[in-house]
Amino acid sequence: MKKIERTKLEQLLQIIPDHPMIRMAHFADSGEEMTEVLADFCQQKGYEYQINCTELGFYEKISEKYRENENVKTIKFTLERPRYMIQGKLYDFVFVTAEIEDDMLEDFVKRCHPIIKNAGNILIFLPKKSHTERYEWMRLLEEHYYVASSTIDDMLEHYDVLISKKMHGWGG
């Protein structure tokens, strides 16, 4: 993951309401700075943050870093697993910074649906100006019961952020 601007990411986190018991999941293969900002945010608010590490080296690096943090849980995670649900937990926000292969996109969107709370959000960080990739994600999200998809494309230097809401009571 390319360098991400800490202050801009903190601005983005303002979309998260100040409610108790918020849960966030993050699919990541790199990007320590992103995990630091999210972990600090969750620590301050008392939220739960689960990092699903899709690369072994990244998992080894950050699992040690967050070993003592009770708000952060790191998991060695393979995207090929048939279900993404772990211990029946549902998440209000799912962040995706891991690279998802083209042939895995649809399965990924389908497998994320059951772990997101009704009206929860998925935030996908895409390379800046990658319109083809953005529209493919949007198509798949729409086909699999996500609504209100929009893109923030002027906030971060290297990324556009695609945000979509899980439609409550539909599909999945």
C-alpha cells in the first residue's frame, strides 16, 4: 500500500458515528500507517477493530505490534476461505486495502455481505483514477445487494475511496 496521509484518513473517519460498540474489519496485505490510524481511532472510541491480514509477512509484523491492544485483533486470513464470518461477528464498517485479484472480486463481495451489519458500509481503497476497476467494483456491489455507492476521489493523494452500503433486509 502506498503512503496514506494520516490527517486525510482521520478526516475520512468522521463518517463513523459516535455510537457505542462499533465494529470495524479491515482486509489488508500491507499498510502499517493505515492500521495505526484505525487502531488509534478504535482505541480512543472503545471500538473493536479486526485486521484480516491476507499476507503472512504483514500478519507477522502487525500481530506483534497489537498483541497488547485489547481493541485490535489480528487474524491470518486467506481470501479463498468459503465464509468470512468469524465467531458470528457483524461489522459496521469493512475497510478493504488488500489487493483483490480480478477473478476473486465477485466471491469477495459475496463473502463480505454476511459479515456486514444491515446498513453497514464497505470502504474500498482503489488506486487513484482507476475508473475501470472502480466501475467493476460498483457493478458487483450493485448486483450483490449494496446500494448508495459513491466515490471520494479528491481526498487522498494515491487513492480513491469507494463507499457502498449493505441494503438491509435484502439478499445474502
